[in-house]
Amino acid sequence: MATAPKNRFSQDERRRNADHVSFLKHKKFRWLWIALLLCIVSGLGYVMIDQEPRPNGGTWYGYTLGTIGVGLIVWLSLLGIRKRKMTTGQWSLKAWTSAHVYLGLALIVVGTLHTGFQIGWNVHTLAYVLMLIVIITGIYGVIVYATLPSTLSSNRKELTRAQMLEALTALDRQLESAAQPLDRDKSDAVISALGQNVFYGGALARLTGAYPGCATKRALKNFPEHDGSDGAEERVRSLLTKRADQLAQIRRHLRIRALLEVWLFIHIPATIALLAALLAHVVSVFYYW
Amino acid sequence: MAFLIRTIDFTAAGREIVRDRTLDQNEVSIGRATENDIHLPDLAVEQRHVRLKDVGGGMLAIESVGGLGFGIDGRTETSVEIDPNIGAELSLGSSRLAISRDGDEPVQIVIKQVEKDEGAGDALAGFALASALPSKRIMAWTFTALILVLLLSVPIFTHLTRSPVENDPENLAQGQVAFDSTWSAGDLSMAHHDLEDNCEACHAAPFVSVQDETCLTCHEELGDHAEMPRLAEGMAPLSTGDSIQWQIAETLGKEGPLGCVSCHSEHEGQVVLEAASEQFCSDCHNELDTRLSNAAFGNASDFGKKHPQFRPQFYTAHFDEEPTRVSLDQTVNEMSGLIFPHDIHMAENGGAARMAMSLGEYGGPLECSNCHEEEEDGVGFAPVEMEAACESCHSLVFDRDGPNFRSLRHGDVDDLMADLATMDRGPRTAVVSGRNRPGHFARGGAYYSNFGRPMSAYIAINRALEPTGVCGECHIPTSTNGRRDLTPVNLPDRFLMGGYFDHAAHGDEVAECTDCHATETSDAATDLLIPNLESCRDCHLGETAAKTEEITPSSCAMCHGYHTPTMPWRPDDHPDLPGNGGNDSVAAILSSLRR
């Protein structure tokens, strides 16, 4: 058939486009427009519909927004299940992720209008605040996923993670033998540097890149530069400097990884907590109707 | 440059075997082929893999021969220069070649075989943030469990297992349900503030909306606006959205748009009950006659534009038992049974004024307040008492009793008759006064006592009850069963029954009495001096009217109450707090424009 190759081309072109377009730009921002439309419609409804005695979650419009909101939240949280089943086509994972991001953003408007701007220390506001935390961490996640991976690869300098560790091990082996002629306290400094776990430091240290208890840095203070020391000390000093540099590279990697991943440690637990708070919110509202 | 090659191997028992050899040359080749200076029997190593070369200045160049990279300090390179004095570790396959030099001694190359690191995969896991934080799953389940237990299960369980208490406004009970304050969507209004920790006082049954009967356990004396079926009949049709919501809500047990809570919504913060808006009333009253054909009152939507004429109640005929409500649009004659021309009393230079000026207690022309005394609540006026208000001028003195004067008792014709019958028959003057000559007694030389019939008293009684007599000055004579009598005075306690007028709010600075009550031109007591609708509109227009020096925008609630039609809606305290209504959102404005 004469038209077959042409069809094939456009089909392939579609697939190529689909493969290389970010989920944010998926289908020419289709879900962004849908989300914007949802925001505008909700906002107009809020402004145009007279809610007696004042707008809140208990008016008919409030219930409508609440129903939309709860539906969105449940669907958005299903991404965790959906992403484990990859498919293509109309509801590809990319389409799903695109909708997840933009509808999640629209939820700020829908949820806030549902509150009627009534905030308090109660289970209802808890659900709202959890929702905001989930959305804000999600926004953070999109931003870091868009910006940080390039710094991650530039920091690697063509080293894999295993090679970074291997480099450190190599330095450690050299330090071990280079430190043989040293006296007691200098040897102890080297031992403490070698003994400290490469992943020493908690989540906060990873996120900030500040390791005040770094043993390598402390050991280096025992080997001042150009103090006329003998060759062994000079060698240990330069090896420790190399070790510190290698550690710094690993820690930069850890920092970027931590910045890339930290939002999920809030996003996911907060989502599950939000589902629980939502259940408590809905049940309590109708229990004490 | 010399190289010291030291090979370290391990026996099966773990013992080290160290072999040293020295190569005195500037270049060392490393590879799998046996002709290399350093021969590494490892398939991962090329036949001729790497060349070490002295490049002068103590530096050593390491270059790949076949183009395949080598490991140097963990990195993979194909060409690198190192300082042996600092040292480096060359990695080829499973061999590690530690290169070092001590001063001018030969470059030492120590060759060791390393085991493949079994733990490498585990070590890589350390790069993930998960190794430094609690697991997402544990955090998620912890939060979920806390929320579901504390914020859902505990309140439900304690609500279901409580022993219900009858509400008593005088002695409010403590709430028994734990943690249900976390369910409160907002503070209660000031009136219900004491119920803040007693949710079940209103939320009695689970999944049942707050019922009117629960409200009425405390508010039992509160009046209905109208009987329920009429209220429902007169109600304005609901908007589509509202009607759908109420259909759903009523299916689920809500009491409909006429239930207490549909107007008195709670949990809106610490607000005070605020007067309903004009819109709230006009929703139903604007076209009420289209739904209620037999309403006793006209439609109303805006005091300035659509409000029925006042219909005060008063006595329209003498001897009526009950007052009648008559519209001020008709010609009205009040038959109070009194004769009282206001104009004569109010004139500033008539006889009444002259008389008042001559009396110490007035000291000037008469003013309204000389006779009409405001009640303490500032709303109404006390009934006029003849003795206090009129008697200074309209004396009831009829006789003299020694140094004192005797006054007629006022209020009952029988009393009047009894008093007048004693006229001139009271304690007489002294039988002997001064120095009378013997034989002279009282007037005319007669003995004083007159034991005959008191003719003069009867004449006085008849005269008093005649139109020109002392009673006839203010009262209309009549006869009852052939006996002279006076027409009973019929004045209602209150004229306007469907609304409310606050005299205090119209005090001296706002208006004079005569601005509203046409006393100066009224020459007969039959004039009803209640101002009509039009005269109120001189100052009061509807809620939406623009406020000016003269015009006060006035909503329905200024004169009418919903539950208490004859009482105003009045805030009792907390004047600083925001009200519960006052929806001035764009939506409310648009909605009022649509209507």
C-alpha cells in the first residue's frame, strides 16, 4: 500500500516525540490546561455562587468541591500503584504522571476553596495542611528532578558510585602502608580517619553537606603543611588530602541524592497520613452532622 | 630509575609469600603476556596493558598500551602522571599495584591480589537517602495509626459508650466524648460558647444532623415566626443548587431549610448573633401574597420602596372591649373617651402656657415630658396619671378641711360621688370662735348642725358630671342605668403591635416629639397622633439606601424580630465581636443583583 510507509513514519514520529518529551510538556501541556480550567471553574463558582451564611465546606458548593477534592486525592495517590505497572498509549505512565502533577497543583485551589478559608486546630485543617505538605513537596520534587540530575552527573566526573568507593578503598590501603613509620598519636589520627564509615553523618549532614565530626578532616590537622616533616608524614598528609577530596566528592553526590530524594520521605508518608486524615475528616463531619 | 617489584601472594593456609626483584630501567611494562616486566595472569588484563615510564622530575607516567583503561586510585584512566613520592594505586583486573617511593630510593611496586568485594552492592545502598532516614512505610503507617486512633476511633468509641444527659441550660454538663474537640470545624458563637467542650449536647446521635427538638430543649420558649405549614407555604422557592442539596440532605435526615440550623449555622467562630439581612426577609415577604393568599399583611421588601402602611391598634368606638387595627391610609378617629386638645396645651403663649409659667413645677410653657414619662427601657411611655400630669392645673379640690384642702379621688365615679356627698359636711368650724357674746351660736344664730338631706351635695355631683362640670372638662358624660356616668377611657398600652419603635434611639439630638407627633395642630383627642409610614421614610429608607446626613439605611431587623415580631432583634453583649452574617462577598452582591 502506497500510504503505508507514510503512516509508519508519522506513527514512528509520534512515538519518538512521545519518548523524548518531558512529562511536564506531555501532549502540549494537555493536563496543565485541564488543571487550569478546573481552577478557573472552581474559582468562578466560589465567587458567583452565594453560599449562606458564608462559604465553607458545608454548603452545597462546599460539598461539591470536597467531593472533587477527595476524588482527586485518592486518584493522585494511586500513582504509587500505577507507576509499578508500565504501559503505553492513551494512559501511559507519562500521561498519568503529567496529570498527577497538574491536577495535584489544581488541588491547591479546589482544597482551599473547599475550606472557605476557615482554618483551625482540628482534623479538617490537619487534612488540609497534610494535603498542602504533599503538594508542596511534590512541587519541590518536580523542580529538583528537573534541575539536579545534571549536577549529579557533573559531580561524578565519569566515576560510578562503586568506583568512588573503590577509590576511597585504594587510598585507604595506601594510607595504611604509608602511615607505618608514624608515631602513636599520628597513627591514631589515621586509624580514626580510616575507621570512620564513608557514609558517616545523618540525613541532615547529607542535606547540608556539613560534617563537623569528619575524622579525615580532623586527622589532617595533625599533619600541618610544610613543617619540615619527613617524607612519611608528607605522604600521609597528601594521601589524607586526597581522601578528603574523594570524600567530598562522595558527599556532594550524597547531598544531591539526598536533595533529590528527601521530598519523597515527606510526600509518601504525608500522602498516606492524608488519606487517613481524609477518612477521619469525612467520617467526623457526618458523624457530628 | 630503578623499580622494586614486590609480589605478595597468599598460601592456601593464609600465609604471605613475598617475592622481591629489582628492575633497573626507565620503563616497566605490565600485562598478561609473559614477556612483560610484570606479568599478571588474569584474563581481565590485556596482553600488553600498561606501561610505566619515568618522565623526569621524579614523576612517573602510566599509559595504556592497547587503549583499554586501567584503574588509578579508583578512577579509570588511559593515561596519567603520578608522583611516586605521594603514591598511587594501580588496579588491573584483580591485582592492585601500590606504587610508592621513599626519597631517592627505587620506586616500589607492591602487587597484591584482591578478592572480589562481595559487599559492594550493599555498600552502594549507602548512597541512597533511605539509609539515613526511617523507612517511608514505617512513617506512613505510624502517622496513619495515630490519626485513625486518636482522631477517629477514640471520639467515636467514647461517643457510643457515653451515658446521654438531658440538656439543662441552667446547669450545663461536661462533655463525655474524648478528643471530639478535634472535630470542631470552628469556635461556637458567643451564645453557645459554654457548649464548646460538650459537642454531644447538640450532636446527639451519630450521623444524624442537629435536630430542632435538641435546640428546643433549651430554647423552648422561643416563638415561631409562623405555624410550620404556613411557613413552608410562604417560603420562597429554592435555587436549583439549594433544592438539590436539600433533597439530598432531607433524604439523609436533615430537617430542611426551615430547621433551626439552616439559619443558625454554628462553628463560624466566636461571633454574636447578628440581625438578619433585608434580603433574608424579602426572600419570602416580597411576593408573599402569591404563595399565601390569606396573609393579614401586605408584601414588603424594602422599607423605602415596598412596605405596607402602619396599622396601629386603638379603640375606634366608645365602649369597645378590644382595640382594632386600622391602616393609617384610612381616616382614623380614636375614641379614647377623653377630651384633650393637644394644641391648647402645647401652644407657647396661650392660657395653658401662662398657667404653667405661673406654677413652680413647670416654670414655662408645657412640654411633652411634663405629662408623658418615658419608661426606663427607653422604648415606650408610662400611662399618663391624671394626678401627676393634669392636676396641677385641673384641680380636683372641692372642699376645705381646716388648713388642708380636700381633693376628689380620681378614677372611679363612685369615689367621686362619695367624696362630693361629704362636701360641707366635714368637720365644721369651731362652735365658739373668739369672744362671741352669749346667745350667739353659729351663722344665723342657729345651732351649727344641719341634719337635713344633703341637697347641696347632690347638686354638686350632678353639676360635676355635666359636660360643663369638672369631670366634663376631660371626660365625656354619659349615663349608665339612668345614673350619670362617664365614658370609660380606652387607651391601648401599645399602638404598633407588629413592629417596634425605640423612642430612646430617637432622643433629643435626633428629633423633637413634635417632629413626628402633630401635637401642635391637633385640636381633638380623636386625632391619632401615631406617625404614618411616609413620615418615617423622611429619615428611614431600605437597607440598600445610601447613608446621608438625613437618611438612615434601615433593614427590617431595626423594627422587626424573626422569632419575636413585637420585639426587635437586639444584640445584648459583645458589641466588639464580629457578627455571624454580613456576607459581603462578591457572590452575595451578585446574588442580590440577580434577585
